[in-house]
Amino acid sequence: MGVIINEQHREISEMPINRSFMGRNRGGNDHGGRLPPGQSLTQGFPVLTAGPTPRALPQAEWQFALKVGPKKVHVWSWDEFQALPQTEQVVDIHCVTTWSKFDSRWRGVTIDTLLASAGLAPPTPWVLAHSLDGYSTNVPLADLVGGRAMIATHFDDKPLEAEHGGPARLLVPHLYFWKSAKWVTSLQFTKANEAGFWELRGYHMRGDPFKEERYG
């Protein structure tokens, strides 16, 4: 399996914000509280992205970094990352475009494990996730630690496919899925709560699906 990078730097094309969500869960079956309002279940795994899937490169060139401001404080190669303790999670995921998928199975490295491996005490409560294609999204530290999030490399016991963010994506299942950045390359601690790609275009700064935090 290769890792991915854009052939050349390009600005991610802006997609219009759809304010006419027609979710099916309006006072209907919420499946024991598992299905957020405005969502409907899917058995598939829709592919949605702000830009094209980048092309693949050898794993030898893949890196993942923790950053404090602009400074990298720890970097893992692919082999070093795979040698870290692995965690499996079976979780429900929810996309802001109104689909939800129950019982999705992921494997990867929790953010807690990464911080422990780096010997890093989080210096701020704000984190910005960066992706290989220039995408970014902000996620509060509180939503990343305590076993709540991971850098996922496997889905359903198989290496994560490029169209779903492989070889590695951020997984924050309790927030809308735009927060689970595909093709993630770094997590950056910032001095303030900085908006990412979709947040700058009107999406909510946190994105809790059960509160319908779709827009700011």
C-alpha cells in the first residue's frame, strides 16, 4: 500500500454549503438514541471530499508529526507509527450531509498513545489537524484525548483505502465526519482556536451531531 500526495500544490476547490438538509430522523426512530437528529442510516460508506484523492507515494516517504505552533516536536515514520500500540474501535459515524453508519470498525493509534510516545504534555487546549492535500480542521483537545480519537490506518480489518483517507486519517467519531480529516499528516497545537477549511466557510467550530452543530 502506498501513501498519498498531490502531484502539485493546488487550492482545494470550494464547495457550496447546502443549508437545505432534509434528514429523515425528525421525531422518528432514533435507534435507542444512537441516531442524531436530521440523520438517516446507510449500509454503505459514501465517499465525500473537498478535492480529488491524491496520488500514491511509497510508504518510505510517509510521516506523521506533532507540532507546537510551527515547530515539529515529534515525527514518526510509517514503520515507527506501525510499531506503536494499536487500538481497535467499533463506533458510529455521522456525516454533516446527513448519513450515519453504525458499528464501523477501525484500527489505529490513539491520540493518547501518540502524546505518551512523544512525551508531550499538551501545551494548549486547541488543535488543528493538517492533511496532505492542504485541508485542515480544528478539533478541541478534549475531543481527542481520553480514548475519544485516533489516527486510523485500518477499516474493517483492511488497510484504509485512499478514497476514505488512507493510509491514515484522523478519526473523531463523536463529531461530524468532516472533523475526521483524511490523509492526515500532523496535529498542531495552536495558541487560539483556529478555524480550518470548512470552518472558514461557515461550518461549526466543533460539530456535535447530537446538537446539530452543522453551521457557526
